[in-house]
Amino acid sequence: MAVEFPTPGPGAKRGMGPTSPISPLWQAAIEKYYIELERGGIKASLIDPDLWKTQGPDELIAQIEALGKGQTTQSATWTQSLGQLRPVLLGLDDFAALASWLMGVNGEVAAVLWVRNSETLAAPQEMPGLRISDGAKLPCFTIPYGLNLRFFGREIELNTLREFLEPRPDRKSLRAAGIYGLGGVGKSQLALHYANTSMEIYDVIAWIPSETQIKLVQALSSLANKLGLTEEGSEDDYQGVQKVRDWLNTSIKPFLLIFDNVEDIDILDQIWPASDKGSIIITTRSPSQATKRASNTLALQSFSPETGKAVLESLTSLKPADKDDEAAVQEVCQLLGGLPLAMVQISDFIRDRGYSYTEFLRIYKKSAEKIFAKSEKPVEYDDTVFTTWNISLQKLSKEATKLQNLLVFFDPDLIPERLITNTRAEIGDPSLEFLFDEFEYLWEKEQPALAKSFFEFGLSIDEDVSGPIAAQAHRLLGHVFLDLAQPHAALAAYKKALELREKLDGVDSPPVADVCDSVACSYTEAGDVEQAFEYLERATAIHNAHDPSKMMRTLAIRAMTCLRAGQPEDALAAIRECWRLQGMTQKEIETSTYPKHSGDIMLLARIFWLQGNKAEAQELVSRTVAMRRGTFGENGGPRVADSLFTLARILEDVGELVLAAKLLRQVIEMSGDAPGMKPHKARAFWHSANIEAKIGGEEVKVAELREKARAVRQTIEGREWPDDDTDAAFMKLVSWMLW
């Protein structure tokens, strides 16, 4: 639309002469209104020239009220707000935006068109520059500490934040970065430094402590007050939170929110903005919390020895005096583990007392606890090392706390792993049973390819190729191959472990029964249920001869094998017996929130599905999706993808094809190009093509989806099955059961 804009009459200053009774502030508001209308592409013929003659807020309100009568297309509530308009207009930078808001368009419309007759009052949709954002007092910065001149060693991380977060014209979506790591590693300091060096590019920077709901709400209420959205003491905190959220959602100003020390990501739901003008930083100790909301995460590590040394020397302003001092500073950095907070605290101690590194090292080795206890909290930090680590230790799980209590009696660097993983250690305390679960680390981290390389390398350099450590390593390697959908490779690794265990412990020993379970699992994954049952019978006989209460794993794998053999009733009986030995009921498993139980719930869902109980199966699989996302993040790894895929298959089975297709698209999108997700991506593409064909989609689109499935399959390493164009072939790209 061509822009034609009227100029004021001869001798007038944009519509008013030097003797005009209109106040300068009101004149500025009128001027701003015309400028913004012009920018929005409004033709001059549509703008009422009489507006130049409007003398003040009362007259403007009267005109709006008169023009608004009978306009049934406008919000029925707009007239109720006119009484609020007068006291606001005199101090408003952009009253056109407010007028559109008062007309009931919720900030989405940007200006009110004034026309010469009262029948054509309307609000254009294409003027985002006029949304309500200037009603706040800007700029507004609530940063708890000023620029830290002792900020060192994080240039790469700082540049990463800048590249990802800083607003640019081509960015049309909210940007959220999650910084996670140990307590004291410098998460908050990195966020602080970014905030303090970014005030020129953001109109609002808000630091929001987020350890608890109370702290979050108080900080947001204070922000509402500072922005001028509320008056101090005039409203309760939750009304302030709502006003801040409304402002963020309608603002055209770039803003940065920093949610510091998040422990429960769900409390951010009440303030999470929808505006595309925002940048957000989340700091948290938990990687799973960081990934739930952030689209980009940064795992902050302690300093390397080289960087740590340079940082400590900068903090103390002290260079090593000689070779002994050089060796001392390196040892100090090693003892501190490169933890930034510890280095800051120690540097203050060294500087205040005038110690050399050699002198300090001697004292530290004798009295490290006293040194940290006596050291004051650094100016730029909220807590000391002691406080930070006490907070971290208080948040350990019960199992982690028990393990920590066990290890305090040892030098952890000298503890052979076999002491706690080898069943011959005879740790009988039931509360320490989790130590024998070799799945734990790999299950949580979902990095089977990396683990495979690790174990293979370890086996290649281990001189003791026939001892208990080698036997355990072969078994763990088998677990990894199962996660990679390579059951034949897993079987070879398990049989090697079985051979070693039989020589070490005897053919009828409990460790042999444990490996028989694993062999049965690999046969089940390969589809050879007869062989699987043979090894399960052997494991059962060994457990019955020693301690029948220890056969939980045998029963769980038996349930899986029965299910694959098409025997859902036998599978259900086996898994229920497994739960009974654990002291749990089926109801407790179904309602459990413990992430490890998601595998049991998935197995139960698949049993119900095979029995024809599809509604209950669908409900249980939906629960596993939520549980696994809670563990691995919204865009989690293989187990989240597998749960979504299973749910899609059930929905397809009950005729919900559109929903099934939507879930498969989620699997494809979350898979990206991650190597460990390629099997899930290829399988999802192939089954998306099946559903598209059932829906009646175009043949071209179906063919395109199938071709994408084939292309992704070709990039998967270690495939054990023929590359047939069948449903079964694509199903075999992923393990039959991901616990």
C-alpha cells in the first residue's frame, strides 16, 4: 500500500501553531501517533485531520466513545476501560498502542484508525511496532552484582551465549539457553557476566532467583514494581507476576530473563513468555532440568589444569617465584579440581595473608577444612564452597547418599570398581542392591556408542584377559550392543563373559546365572525364543539352588521372552512374580514415578496391548513418555523416541491415524542428526509413510517418506539385518525392548 501522509497546515508545527493551548506533552503524544501511523503504511485519506485539533485526553476519550457506539465487531468490554485512559495518556509514549488495547484486541492490534465518519473504526493487524511495550519504565536492569573484574577463563562459553542469545532481525522465536554443572563451577558467574556486558542490546535484564516458588514470585513482583507495572504494596505478588508476563508477551523490546539456580523447571510455567523478542538463561545443577525448557544447553566444566593455573595466578596477582612455587601452584589447582568458586576463595586467602604458593600448599594439605571454614564469602558470590557443596549433598538421592557414606571410609582413587560391582563382594545390605545394576549408568546417560568404544578399548589394553574384570567388561559390552540393536554382537560378548564366569566361579554359581539371563535377553532380541527359554531355565535352576529371592532379573527377562513368543498371560505372571520379590504390587508399579520403572510399565503396556486391552496400554505408554521426558528432557534420547513410537503404533491400531502421524513427526524432529537416534528416525519415516498411505495421502509424499527412511538407514553403522523394504526390517533397526 503506498504511503501518503498529510503535512500540517501552513505555519503550523505538525498541526498546531505557536499559540496552541495544547500542552507540549500532549503535542508529543499526538506527534508520536501520526509518526507510527505513517510507519504502519496508513494512507492520509484515512486519517482524521481533526485529530490535530484535539485539545486533550478528555476530548480524545469523548471522540473514541462516540465513534465506538454501535461497533458490534469490537470487544464488548472496551468501554469499561475508558475511565482508566485519561491519567495514563499524559505520561504515555505511544497512546495509539494503548488505544488499541482498550478496544479489546489484547495487544495483538497496534493502532486505531481514525476516519472521517463513525462507521469505519477499525484496527490493522500488520503493525507489530505498536504493541503495548512502552508502558513500562525502560531501560530496566535488576542485576544483583556489577561487572566482575575477576572473571577469567570463560571466553569460549561467553561467546557461545552471545552467538545464541543476542537478538537479531532474522531471529523470530524465543531463545533459551540452559547452563548446568556442579555447584561452584561458575554457572551464575557466567550468566552475570553476560548480563553485565549486554545492557546495550536489551531494554530489560531481569535476574530472577528460582530455587523455590517463593523466591521466584518475590523476584517477579519486585520486577513488576521496577518496571512501573505495579506500585509497591498496591497488589499481591501473584498479580505482579501476571502483569510481568502480560508485558513480556506484548513487548516489542528485547529482554533477557535469567532464572538462577532452578531446581524444579515446572515453576517457570507461570512466567514463561511467548514473545519472540526474548532471550532466557537457565542455570541449574541438573542437566535434565536444563534440557526441558532450553533449546540449547551448555555443560559448564571445571577449569583444565592449564586454565586453572592461569586463572589462579590472575586472581592472586601472584606469579610463582621459582620451580618449587611453580610445582606448588600446579598441585593446588589439582587439589581444587579446577572448581572456580574454590579458586576465588583460595585466592582471597592467599592474597590477604601474603603467602607464596609453596607456603599455602603446606598449610592447605594440613588444614583444608579450616581454610575453607575461615574464608569469607567472595563478594561476587552468594555462597562459600562449604555452603554450595552442603546444598548439593542435601539434594542427593537416597541411593547416592548411601554410596557416599560407604566411600568416605576409603580413598576413592584406590577403590577397584570390582569391590562394589562383583557379586563376590557379598554386600548384603538391601539398600545397596542398586550397586549391582550394571544398566544404571548407561541407562541414564544413553550413550551406547561411546560406551562401546570405551569398553572395547579397555579390553584391548587389559593384561588380565581372563579375570573377573574382563568377564564383567564383556557382559557390559553385551548390554551396549543390545542398546545398539545388535543382538548377535551382544550374544558373542555375553558368551565370552559366560565362558570366563564358568571358569572363575563354577558352572552352577550365581554369577553364571546372571550371565545366562543376559544370553537369554540377546536371543530374545534376535527372535530366537527357544534358545532364550533354555538359558532362562538354567538361570532359574541356579537361583533355586542358591537363593530364589535373587531371580528378579531372570523373571523380568522371562516376561519379555514370553511376550515375544506371543504368550501375554505367561509374561504377565512372570513380571508380577518379579515385582513380588521386590516387595511391590502391579498397582504400585503402574503409579510409580521412579524413572527406572518406566521399562516395567512399558513391558506391562505391551502385554495389555497384545491382550487387546488397548485403552489401558495407551494410558500406560503415555505415562512412560512423561516419565522418560522427565529423566532425559523434552527432546530426550532413544527411550523417549521408542515410547513415542510405541504410542503411535497403538494409536494407529485404534484408528487414530492423524495423532499417530503427529507423534511420528515428533520422533523425526527430536532425532536430528544424532548417531544414536538414526535408527529411530529411519523407523519413524518408514511408518509415517504407512500412515500417510492409510490416510489417503498423495503417492508422491508416501514415496518421499520411504526414500528418506532408506537414506537414513544407510547411515546407520553396525546393522545386522538385511536392508529389506519391509516393516519388519525397519523395526529391527531398534531394539525389540528398550528397558
